[in-house]
Amino acid sequence: IDQCGMVYLHAPLFHPALAAVGPIRRAMKVKTIFNLLGPLVNPSHTAYQLLGVANLQQMRLYTNVLQKIGIGFTVVTSLDGYDEISLTDNFKVMSNHSESIYRPSQLGLVMAPPQALHGGNTPEAAAQIFDNVLRGKATDFQRDCVLTNAAFGIHTICQDKDIDTCLEEARAALLSGKALKTFEHFVTLNS
């Protein structure tokens, strides 16, 4: 985190108990308490967290828990069931300071058809989409989806900024190549 401003923490490496139950949980093929617990046991003990959930019930649950933990947070869900801001429907945002439902058009964005955001059939295809976003080669829908999620991440930390300003900051980081440089630095540090 100190060297490039981001980190990836694979939960089983930091929580051996989660690693031990992983095979059992996967074999059950249903969501368990461990699916819900994962985002709450972050070993870096961050002061802020942006969390995407699949439905309004999970949103309320996480919002209540995060309020009790006392960190700055934003929980998002697309009303059509995506666990992020997908722009395929209206989306709800709850934070420790507000609760709103947004239409993509409120942010000057076009609603995306679900097929426009297909993440690929393989990890390699998903990685290519990610790389395309960072290099400015993604579709408008892919780019706008990433920018909107990033904007709410910025807003989680900078709650005094309006969401339009946060969206412009995210856009500037992407278009200037700053986001790509940060990711490349992250990869170099972890290779």
C-alpha cells in the first residue's frame, strides 16, 4: 500500500481458517456465512471501504455492520442484481452519510445493455478487458462502468466532494494514464 497506493489480499492467505473451510464451502454450492464474512475481515484494517453487494437485503446487513465498525463506507448494488454499479439498471448507494438511488442518466451516462458488460468466459478474457479499460481501448459501456465505481470509491474517502467531481477525477486518472501506471507499478512490485 505504501509503495503504490493499492494492495491485493487473498483472504485464505491471511485467514487460515477461511482456507480450511474453502473446499467445503465450494462443494456446498450455496452461499454461506463465509461469503458474508469475507469483506468484513480485511487484514489491512482500512479506514474506508467501498463494497458491492448483490441485493438490498445484503446492503442493509453490511450497512448496519459497517456503521457499528465505525469506518467510512459506501455499499452499492445494481437493482437488477449485480454486486457493483453495472449501469445496466438504476443502482442504490448507501454510505455512512447518505442513501440514494441513481439512474445512469443522472451522471450523464447511458444505461448499458447487460451483454455489453460481459466479463469474458475465461480469466484471460477478463484480464484483457481490464487491460483494455486501463489503456483506453475498452467500449464506452465498460469504461463508464469502471469510472462510476471508481467515482464512488473516491467519494467514500472524499465525502465533501460531489459525485460529479469524483467522476471527473476518476476519468482524469484513466485518460491521463495515471491508473495504468499505478497498476503497472503494482505488478512490478508483486512480480
